[in-house]
Amino acid sequence: MPRFLSVLRSAPLIFLAGLLALPVLALLAAWLPWGGNHAATGAILREMASTVLPGYIWTTLWLGLWVAVGAAVMGTATAAAVTLFEFPGRRTFEWLLLLPLAMPAYVTAYAYTDFLQFSGPLQMGLRATFGLEGRLLPEVRSLWGAIWVFTFALYPYVYLLARTALGERAAHLMEAARLLGAPLSRRIGTIALPLARPAVAAGVALALMETLADFGVTSYFGIQTFTTGILKAWLSMDNRLAAAQLATMLLALVLLLLWLEHRAERRMRFTAKGSGHAGATEGQPVVLRGWQRAVAWAVCAVPVLMGFAAPVVFMLRPLAADWSVLPWERFLEWAWNSVRLGSITAGLAVAVALALAFAVRRRPDLLTRGVVQLASVGYAVPGAVIVVGLLLPVGWLQENIPQWGIGALVTTTALGIVWAYLVRFCAVALQSVQSGYARIPASLDDSARMLGASSIRLMAQVHWPLLRRSTAAAALLVFVDVMKELPATMVLRPFNSDTLAVVAYQLARDERLGEAALPSLALVLVGLVPVVLLSRTLRTSSHSRK
């Protein structure tokens, strides 16, 4: 009986978590042999295995392998440069290296294509200057071009985690090794890099999850990965089962990466506990001079130049060349649609996160924690997977109960797209709110209960004033993520509700790259806000440690 009452009290949370986990559950249910689909499922799987599936697997794995190598090398090198060494401009590079986080990868792809393609200004200028003919540079829209774009767009994930690991755990040990006479190369190879290895692995896993989830770069470059295959099977071939099977395979890869990332984080916590000692002081960075200083400048400047400065300059060129071709009259409409969807989703995500976090705070039993984990299942699920998982049950309801009008409600209003956003980004808000709750002592709750405060009063008068900064950060992160989301927005957006991300993709796909610069730069400006706040937070924490 007590267990039944506990389940009954948790019924609203279970329903809410079920709505958020429905796309993933629907994908898994698509494989079940009900409704006579078992034979069709096997036939479609065999057909894909003999045609497109090997190409999807090979391209996705090859892309992921080289992005992992590039992000690991670049992120670790930049983190070591600004953490372990002292040179002029080091503190400036600490925050400059975060700037590529503000650039959506597909925006970087548009910028490089516009500048480096056969009809771009660079090749045309070279042909005119030196009297050359033909193509002078490799094709940008290729697998190696995508590797280039992803590496410079995603290395900050590795940089952030490796920088924290090196700053908190390696500095004082390297100082001790220096006093014992160990040369610099040995200190880096035997102390710094092994301690940073779990952080690098976690950062690489995050970068790979972003790579697997991407649709804008791979579709624009014509690369056949799982993400492009999913939307092609659904939209072009009208084959729901094939899209569900590809989405499930991609989900399995993402869950594997998520497991590796969690494992690396556990190793990071273990290393942090085991490497420190009471009274340890942070070692002094090694002062660089001469050619070593130039190498450090190059290591830090190249990623910033290639991942942020060059794409911004490439997009500013058409703005400065001819303002008349830019779609100024439609820009405000696109921006309003993006801001409206972002604001609605951010508000709902924060409300859901507060409800879930408060439930865990009040009743931290196994059932409540399980419900919250279920609601967070969309944390790393790509947008294309969420689209398929959401439309599968909606399509089934539309076919079997057409009088309900579920299909029209989801696809012609903002309900479907906001639902998809919440599935993917609610976990982002929940993580921020839970971190805020971790700083509120449980004694405050006990005191409020002893004074007879109800749950609503406890939340309104005790928790909310202490959670304002965390909820504001959660709303900002969700808002920016929604502004940049492409595949789910492109499929589920209501009619005549184009957003900045969708318009930038469509203009670039139509070879109107100059016009795509305006919405692309707007997305970059929005993305700069959390990057600036993150930079200030890291700078404050660094000063507090000192």
C-alpha cells in the first residue's frame, strides 16, 4: 500500500517524464514484432545492409575518428599552452580559445565554402593575379572539409576539460618534479598528459556526440552519414521503418559515447581526489622565451583564427560588399520566430526542471530519481533521432484515430517543435537547476518544515530566491541551443515560421551564401552570450584558486 501511494503521488512526474522520453521509447518499440511489421522490418534491414548501410557506417566512423584525433590534439595542446606556460598574451588566449563555441558548425561550413570554393574570392583572385586556370584548391565540400570544420568548431570541449584538469591537478606535481630535476619534456609526458587523459577522453566524447548529431554540415557537404540518412529515409523515401532503424543505430552510438563520457568523468573525480594533498599550492607556469614563445602563440592563435576569426571575416565580406542583396525585410520575421520559440522553450524547460529537481529534493527515493533519469534521456539524442521518434507515435495516432487531429496539431502548430526542443534540451536546464540545489543546505528545508511551511511556500520563499541565478543560466543555455538547432526545426516547424538556422541552411543550399551571412552572423552573436559568461566564470574561479 505505501508503495502504491508513492507511485500515485509521483503520477504527474511519471507522465511528464514519459512525454519527454516518448521519442526514444517509440524508436525502441518500432522494432517490436507487432502489427505484422516483423517481416517488413527484417526485409528493410537486409535491403539497407546491402546498399546504403555500409556507406553510412564507414563514413560516420571515419569522420568521427579524425574529428576525435583533431579535437584531442588541438584541445590538449591549447590547454597545456595556457595552463603550463607563461608568455605574453596568455590570459587573453584563455578566453579567445572559447570563441569557436559561439559558432555553429554549419555556419563555419557556409563561411569556408563561400570563400574557398571555385567561384569564391580566393581562387578567383589567384587566377586573376597569376593567370592560372582551373581549380586551385581542393573541394571544400568533402569529408576532409567536414573534418576540418568539426575539428575547429568542437575542440573547445576538450580544451575546457583539459584546462581544468591541468590547472587543478598537474601544476603543483610538475613543480615538485622540476625541483627534483626532471626536464620539461618528461614533466609533460609523465605527469601532465596522464593526469589530463580522462578529461581529454570526456571532451572527445562530447565532441563526437556533437559530430554524430550534426545535420547542417554533413547535408550541405553531401556526406552520407546516419543523420542525413535518417532524414532522407523519412522525407525523401517516405519509409518510416528505415528511418526508425537508422535512428536506433545512431542512438546506440550516442549512448556508447555517453557511457564513455560518464566513465571518463568518474576517472576525473577519482584523479582529483587522489592527486591533491593538504596544503598543496599551484605551481608556477614555465616562462617561455624566443622560439618557444612563438610556438605557443601559433598553437593558440591558429584555432582561434580558423575556428572563429576567419569565418566571421568571410561572412562580413558580403555584408560590406553589397547591402542591397541582403534580406533585411525578412530578417526581423526570422529573428522573431527564433526568439519566440527559444523563449517559450526556455520558460517551459526551466519550469519542468524546477518541478523535477524539487521532487527529488523532497522525496529522494529510488522511484523519483528514476523518473528524473527517464526525463533526462534526451540529453545527448540528436535532433534527427528525436524527430523520427516523435513522429512515429503521432503518425500511428493519425492513422488509427484520425478524428483526434493529432497529426495536424503537432505538425502545423508550435506544439511539435517545442515538444522536440524540450525532449532534447530539458536535461540542460535540469543540470543547471540541480547544481543550484546542491548549493542550498538541507537544513533550510528542515527549518521551513518545522515552521509549518507547505511545499509551495518552501519553493516560493526559500528555494526560488536562491535559485534565480541557476534558473537564469538554465534559461539562457536552452534559449541559445534552441536558436542553433537545425534538423528538428527544419522538419517540425509550423508553416511560414522559418527560423534563422533554417533560413541560413536553405540560403546556403541554394548557393545564396552572401544572403546566408546575415542570419548566420545573428546566430553567432547569440552564441557569444553564454561564451562570454563562461569566460567570466572561469576567470573568477581561476582568481579564487590563486
